[in-house]
Amino acid sequence: MKTTIYIEDNLIKKIKTQAAKEGISLTAYTEKALRQSLYQKRKIQKYTENDIPVFKGGGLMPDIDISNFSNILDTIEKK
């Protein structure tokens, strides 16, 4: 499946360099890294209600639909 992701410039340079060192494609390296991340045993932290940070603010920006990631990216890129 093809998909589009946004990766910071400095990070993609490091990924490309490492993939080249390993003699594999950018796609293969990215898939490998994602699999390792997904299947890595992680200690799951249990939070209580008092552990979750709460921030005061004015709520969401006007015209932001949090269910539409494309809309969020467009808004960020306009700033």
C-alpha cells in the first residue's frame, strides 16, 4: 500500500544514510523501523486521574475539525 507521511528534513537524511549503510531501500528501512517499534516490548504505564495533565485554555481554534487531519495540516502550514 502506498501512503504519504511527513518526516522532518534532518530525520529523513539520517534515515536515508542508515538505509544506504545497510544496503536497503528507504521503504525497507522504514518498514523495518516501524515493525521494531510496534513489536518492541514496552512497559505500559498505568495512569490515575491525578496523573493526567490538565491545561487551561480557550479551547479549539475556530474552524478546526479535529477529525480532519488534512484540515489541521492546512491550518498549521498557513501560519
